[in-house]
Amino acid sequence: MLDTLVESAARLCEADMAAITRQKGNEYFRAGSYGFTPEFMDYVKEIPVKPERATITGRTLLEGKVTHVPDVHADPDYAFSESPKIKRRSPHISRVPLLREGKPVGALVLLRKTMRPFTDKQIELVTTFADQAVIAIENVRLFDEVQAKTRDLSEALTYQTGSANILKGDRILADRRRPVLKAIVESACELLHGL
């Protein structure tokens, strides 16, 4: 789902590449992409993105606002470990934060191989895509929460049913013992009266 959203944003904004980063716990990881090689995405997918100035995504997460870098070659703060590969391919980068309740939960990035800045209209459009991504991510999170609660309730119901069955079995055994115990008591009384 996120790959489709990222691809649509890239195509509409005439970007060569695009990626989405989302929060998992207290860290951020790449979750969807378009235009990157599978080898590159395999390499970066397990590397957490830190909210810091050394990467454009990190800057976006740190500041919680749109980050527009016309030329990463001229950006003194840019220090991503794979920067030579990225710089050769994408001198122009624009990133939009994914915000939930005013706090970054990820970022959507657009990259161009040419020195052609993104227009204000394209930035506005990708911001709309970012809002949609937050809704999609939130829906998945809520669905996962509901599934976890359903599993917990199902497990609790299984335990409750098991306990009820044990109590039912005890009640059945008690009901069967009553006539036997009554017969024993009656026999004991007859024997005692006979003495």
C-alpha cells in the first residue's frame, strides 16, 4: 500500500525516486519506495533513520517541517553514509514530514536526478500524499491493535471456557456422589439404631 502511494506521489511530482520512512517504536525505518534499486533498499531498510541534520529525512523528522534541498552537493550538513551513491543520482531532494497530532511519525521523500527544483504546487501535492500516508499508517496501527485485543480476548475466553468446564465437571461429580453418600448415611443410621 505504501509503495503504491509513494509511486503515485513520485509520478505526479515528476520525481525520479521516492521513499517513505515510518516510525516503529522509538525508531524510524524505510517502509516503501519507488525508483531505488532493490539492492539499495535491502541495504537501508534495517538502518534506522535518526532525527538529526546529517540526513535530509533526519532533518525533516527533527524539525517536523518540509525540508527542501536544491543541491545536496552544496549542503554542508548532509553526511549520509551512502551519500556518494545518492549524490551521483539525486542532487535535488524534497522531504515532507508525516505528522500525527503535530509530531513526526515518518517522512515522505522525493528525489530528482537533475537540478530542477520542485514547485510549490508539487510540494503542496506531496504534503497531501503525506497526510494520506499518515491516515493509512494510523489505520494499520489501529487494525493491529484491534487484532491484538481480539487475540487477548479469545485467549481469555478459552481460559474461561476451560475453567467453566472444570467447574461443570465438579458439579456433575458432586451430583453423582450425593445419592451414594445419602445411601451410606442411611445405612449407617440403620446399623446404629439396630445396636
